[in-house]
Amino acid sequence: MAALEPKVLEWLHQSQGSPNEELVTEMLHTLLRLDQTAASRGDLKVFNRTLKELRQAFKLFAPHRSVRKVSIFGSARVTEENPYYQMAAAFARRLAEEGFMVITGSGGGIMQAGNEGAGREQSFGVNIHLPFEQEANRFISGDPKLIAFHFFFTRKLVFVKEADAFVFFPGGFGTHDEAAEVLTLVQTGKSQIMPILMIDLPGDDYWREWEDFVRRRMLSAGYICEEDLSLFKIVDNVEEAVKEIQHFYSNYQSLRYVKKDTVTRLIHPPTPALIAKLNHDFPDILTSGEIRETGPLPEEADELPATLALHRLLVPFNRRNFGRLRQMIDVINGER
């Protein structure tokens, strides 16, 4: 291994023009030192398989980076006759009609409904190797946009990394595991803020009862804050769910952390009235100074030209009150 390291470094130095050369070098340093850390063969197998799975996933999604995607979760056990199946298929169909792509776990039930509704061209399948329940459904099976993971954690990473919205239909432990993970990642700033929707059938209170538990047992005990409830929304209508996702991206585009500031990218130029309102309504989430308009920062030079052309607000966000940040985004979108 020691003899290999100089050869790898020499190869890197000969490579010219790669904007990611520094990162690749650091990754290779880490890899070459793995064998010096007393890692077991089992540890190395985990590392190797993780890298392979993520490389394959990044390659799979790369051609579709410019398209907004919605991850759909729900029970694998509902039948095609179940009203929730029909609702999930209708929802995915509407998303595809509006130009979104859909990501599901590629199994049966709600996952199958999502792939059926969106259609093969607008679908991804992010499968998991299990001894039961998880054969790819017929609407995504054999498609080049289907990938199967060995590890749940790499699968979850891809679900979150590639999504622009999360939608949860009723389900079991797996659905609640994904919902809790997504909410935790957004609440703690480890994921981009994006729409998180829970969908009930009209008159069925599956997620309403879950919210009641959240309010009675979590909020009342101080385990979460009132503002955390802004991170998700419960709906019982397909059109409302689609419009909620569309509205979230009607002006807001994305955000990026640059040193101590948060750069919020907008489709439309912010008006002086909007900036004044944000400073008036959200001083509690600012560390110092005020929200102001800015151009692209030097640290954003690695962004795509289309992103650099967007309008920007510089927000000295405290990186703690993400529920309030979501409320601020709602105000930004509500201006138009």
C-alpha cells in the first residue's frame, strides 16, 4: 500500500483541468490510509460497497439534475384496489404532467402506484435488497433508472440528496422511519429545506392522528418547538399537494451556506418592501445585521451559470431555527 501511494499522487499531479482535483486527492489519501487504521476486512467491505453504491447512484441521477424530483413513500402492502393506491397514482400522474420526476422505493403498494402514475420515463426506483416485499414493481422493473442498494443508509442518502420534495402516504415502520429521518435532517439543517407533505384520504385521519400525537406528546413536553410544525403539512387532496410543491418553488430556488451567512436564491428580484418585511418579521433568526440583497459571492463560483444568474438575499441566519426559516421562505413565495 505504501508503494502505491506515490504512484497515485503522481497520476493526480499529471491530471490537468479538473475542478475537483483537490477533493479527489483528499479522497484517495483517505482510501490509501484505510489499511493503516487497523480496519478489519469487514470494515473495508462496507467502505467499498458504500463507494460503489454511491458512485452508481450519482451516475444514474446526473443526466436528470435539472429536473425537480419528488420522493414518494408509503406502505408496500396496499393493494391496487386500495383508495390510497389510486390516490398515490393520481398524485404521481399530476406531478409528471407538471414536469416533475418521481422517486420511489420501487416496491409494491404506494411505491408501485407512484411509478405507475408518473410513468416509466418520469420515474426512478431506489430499491433495497430484502428477503421479502421488495421485488421491483412491473412499472419500473428493468428500467435503467432503477438501482438496488445493499445498505439502507446509502439508499436514504440518495432519497434525500436527489429529492426536491417529500410526500408520505400512510405506511408502517419503514414509512415512519423515513418521515422521522427527513424531518430530523431538515429540522437540524442537514438537508435543504423543501416541502414535506403527509397525504390523507378525505375523512381518514391517519396523519392527523399522528400530528395529534406530535402535538400532545412532543410539543407539550418541549421536545420540539411550535415552529417545527411548519416543516410539514397535511393535505387530503391531490391538487392541493401538487400546488403546495409548485408554490414552494414559485420564487424560492435554493439556499447555500457561505461562512456565517445563508445565501437564498430567488427566481424574481426581491422588492424593497419584501426585504423590509423579512427584516421586520424575522429578526429572531438573525445573528447580526439585516437581510439584504446581494450578487453571487466568490464562494459560489463553482455553481452552474443558471444558478449564478439567480437573484439573492444574504441572510445572517443563526442556523438553528429552521422552522422559522421555512416560514420565511413561505413569505418570500407569498409576495407574488
